[in-house]
Amino acid sequence: MAKNKRRRWNKEYFIALIEKLKSQYDYPILIIAGPDEIEVGKAIQARTKTLLLLNAPLANVAAIISRLHFFINTDSGLGHIASCFGIKGLTIFGPANELQTAPFSNNSNIIRYPVACAPCIDKKKKPNCTLDCLLKLTPDMVFKRVQELLD
């Protein structure tokens, strides 16, 4: 998840993606939620029955990420941590500019839904923004990309 609410993917989309991943792969799934994401993390965990790490110290989070097989995140700093450890991952991008903020690693990948108004984060936010860049990026699209990267 992401601290900035405008960078967060829909909670229901995360739930749908986790259910698809659980049906296809035999990997344990861990949700990592920071201080601004506790309620969302708990809601996703309650619906998906996955592991949940809440508001842990960054050093502990980094140690856990270093042991992962694959890492999915929205545009946030944790993708950079996974990248530093060489963990294969997929970052879900919405309004931010991936050319400026995406993790830089051969194992790091991004997915975004192309919209004419992106990027538009912070001061460049477009009037009447509906966040189509995140809303039109469906769990099926993300799942398909994860399959391509894992298979």
C-alpha cells in the first residue's frame, strides 16, 4: 500500500488480487501496512485470511522483504527496499511519474493503466481527477502481469 491515499490501489482490488494469487500459487501472502494504512490492512486481512504486519519498524520490514520470493506494492518506498535486495517485484503505479519514482532494478517491474492526464501527483493534480489511472487498472490486469513475471 502507499502512504499517500492518491497512490493507493482500491482495497477491493487488493482483496480480489490476493484471492486470485491464493488460488494459483502456493506462496504465503503477507500484507505490510504502515501507520496510515492500519485500518485498510486489517480490512484486507480479515477478508483474505492472510498474514498481516502492522506498523513495524522499517529495519524489521526490510529484513522480512529481503526473504520474499516476490513483492507487489503500490508506488511506495517499500518497492525500493525490495529492489535493493534483488527481490522480483511489481509496483502498481497511478498518478505518479514512474520515470522519476519507480524502483531501479532489473527485478523491478511496473504496471499502470495509461491515461492522458498522468502523471499528475501533488501540485500537478488535474481538476476533477477521478483517479482512472488506478480505478481502471483491474485485479485481472495485475494478476496477468504477476503470472508473466512468475511463470
